Amino acid sequence: MMALRDYNAAVDFVDRNVSEGRGDKTAFVDPSRNLTYAELRDAAARIGPMLSRMGIEPENRIALVLLDTVDFPILFWGAIRAGIVPVLLNTRLTVDQYRFLLEDSRAKAVFVSTALLSVVQEAAQDLPSLKEVVVVGGGPTSVQRLDTLLAAENEGSAPARTCADEVAYWLYSSGTTGMPKGTMHVHSSPMIMAQNAGLRRIGFREDDVVFSAAKLFFSYGLGNAMFCSMAAGATSVFYPERPTPQTVFEMLRGYQPTMFFAVPTLYAAMLADPECKPENISKRLRLCFSAGEPLPAHIGESWKQRFGIDIVNGVGSTEMGHLFLTNLPDAVEYGTSGVPVDGYDLRLVDENGQDVIDDEMGELLVRGESSAVGYWNQREKSRRTFMGEWTRTGDKYLRRADGVYTYCGRTDDMFKVSGIWVSPFEVEEALISHPQVLEAAVVPAEDDNGLIKPKAFVVLRNSKEDDKSRALYEELKVHVKRSIGPWKYPRWIEFVDSLPKTATGKIQRFMLRDKGLSLSGGER
């Protein structure tokens, strides 16, 4: 718990680094510029007066639709310092999705990277709550520009007197099961996340150079590249574009980071790339981390074999703000999610909310001081998710007697075959351990008798038509049976070029489930 009621997160993360002597140290690097902690403090202090001139007051909200550049921390911490709430929006949405989020959040202004300006301008038309669209990173002079507005502010203002328990920022949930929900986090939470997961569990240090391919609008990226990094006084490197294996190798070679954070999909794509060689990653790399979705064991094992360094697997959520369950960095056990992070308590419960015993599957509940205060204007969903001190994750897990947790799947995604629970994740992991399979998603489908069986959507490594054969289907079927059990194999396989995903890399099985359940007929 925070000892002080009066507390402003921006002062703790930004001003503290300067007062502790790191003013001249580089806090953030992007391909265009570097920003020291002192430069960040001075720029962030001018955001409040700038917003005030726009008529934006403390407790109002501003939306950030920003690529990962050094302008992101300036606006994020500058708003929080002024008692104004930044709402972080995904940078890969459609006009209709942006319109929904801008309307839902009632943001008074939206700050948008140049490349995304036209989409956001269209989404923002005639919204009654929105006063201003401001372009970030250059852009046309016909629109208000952040660089011009900041240059006009001669001096910064004092930080707002905020409370440890008041809302500091919003994240929108990534929408794996429907429309995103505005998740509200308070001022005291980022430092709790950073100390528990970043400093004590993962071991961020002042001399670290951090590269997170996971983006800042996503709780995993925000925690890695800002909260944990700044709590330690480290340096973070930003890459504004969508990461590909080639660009990630360039970043790892060029900036020589000591810590690398990514999602399992990216690690798999990197391992499948011909350039995946030891000379194409950082020689200083001491930690690789994966979250966003569980890490299939064979990806971690292949990475360790290729580079001699483990991938540490962790679990977090938008609702908890960052990581609460991880492998121990010095004792990675692939195929498991590890043990609770200090500061967090975990429970597994059955359908009636009763605790289950070891080695029995249950839904994971988590308790910790970084829990969000709730969803914006979603009372029913808030009450269902935030149950007093406990937060429902919607994930199914097993816990061994030694306290180690293993992921089984999303509560919504689980289904029974022959009366036995099947985890789509388990079948997917078995499929992608086959050398020809790059990605897989498994959903329930009905056979001719109306019985539920697994159906798989598979992306092949080399997607040639002659690979998509009956023989390969039979081979994959046998492979799954041998790996995890005869009743779990997919009765149907559809070879596809890609899987529907959220921008944070999570498979949207609900989009495939409709295809699956409408299917009947024999194997193919």
C-alpha cells in the first residue's frame, strides 16, 4: 500500500530520476531522437499548461493514438503530472473502432501520430466531447501540431495535487471476446507493478537497455518499456512500426539491448526466419521474456538451443496492469507459467466459486494492489470481474503441489469431448510442435451426430498448395494423438494463410468459433 495519500505517479517516475542524479542519462531512444530524464521532466511539465490552453482541466481525459516514439512518455507522464487522464488506444484499429472508443471515453482531445492522422480525423468528425485533434511527429500545419504547441510554452507548471487512489490512466482491454472495455488504473498502481514484477521478480537494473517489441498501448509493453524501466532508472529503446523478424533483428543488432520482451507469435516467427542466427541478436542480451499469451514449450526450447538463453514466460492482464505470475528467471520450466509474483495472491476456483485442490483445473483469481478500479460505464462487467479484493482472469489453470501453475485455456474457450475437458491451447501447442506448422487455433465444432469435437485452423510454414494434403492432415492427427491423447485430435483441419488476432498478438478464437460450430460433416 502507498503510505502517502497525496501522490502523483509522474513525480515518482520522472522527477525522482532527475533528483537521484540521472538527469543527463538517456531515458528513451527512438529511430529519430534520444530523450534524457531531465528533458523528459521539462517537456512533461509543459504538457499541463499546453492542455490548459485548450480548455482541458484536471480529471478530463485525452486519447493517445501514438506509435512508440519518445513523444509517448512526454504526453503520458505530462498528462498524469497535470492530473489529466491519458487513455491509451491501439494503433491498428478501423475508423469505426476509433469512433467508438473516442465516444466511449469522452476524450477532450486526441493526440495522434502522423501516419494515423487521416483515420483518426475521420473517426473524430462531429464528436461533441472532442475539442481538438493534435498531430504528433511533424504533420500538416493545417492541424494543431504537438511540437509547435510545446515550443510555445516557456515554462512548465508544478505537478497537480493528486491522490494515490485517483484514476491516473486508462487502458482498453484488447477485445479477444468482444468490444474493448475502458480499464481504469490509479496513480499508485504503476510503481506497485514496477517494484513487484520489474525490480523484485525480473530484476531490472539501472544499467539495462530495454527493448520491448510489445507496444506501449498494451499493458505488457507499457509495463516493460516504461514502468519497470523507469523505476530502475534504465534506458528503453522504441520501435514505432509493426515488428517483423527482420526489423527486430536489426534492433537487437543495432541497439544491443540487455533485455528483450515479445509475444510468443513473434518468437515463433523469428525462429522460422532464415536470419535467426546468434550474430543477429544482441551480444549483451541477458534476459528474454514472453507474455500476452502462454509460451509453447517447444518455442522456448528452440530459442534456448539456438541462442543459449531462456525465454522467461509470464502472465499479466489489462485488469491487473502488468505481470502477476511468471517463471523464475533463473529457473525456467517450459510448459508452465511459474509461480505468483511477490505482492500477488492467486486462487483456483470451480464453477461454484469453491477452491479446487492441487492438480485440479479451476478458474484463476488474482489479488493485488495494482488491480484496476473497474471498467468505464460497464457496471455489470465490472461487478463480474472485480469481486472485492479478487479479480477474475477468465483463464483456466492447474496448480501443482509445489505451487507451480500451468495454463489450460480461456474459460470461454474450454469445451468437453467425450465428457472430458479439452483445452484449445493444449491441442494448439501439440499442432505447432510439428515442423510444418507455424500457427494453429482450435475451436469446438459439431459432427453429424451433434457431438462437439475439436476443429483446427492451421497456418503452415511453407504454404504451398501441395502441402495442404490429406496426407498431412493424417500426419497431424497422429502427431496430436501421440502428443496429448487420442480423444483430443482435431477431427477437421482447415489450412489458412493467417489467424484473426488482436493487435497485441492474441488469437481471436471467438471469430473462428462461429465457423467451427456451423460445420458438420466428416473429416477433411
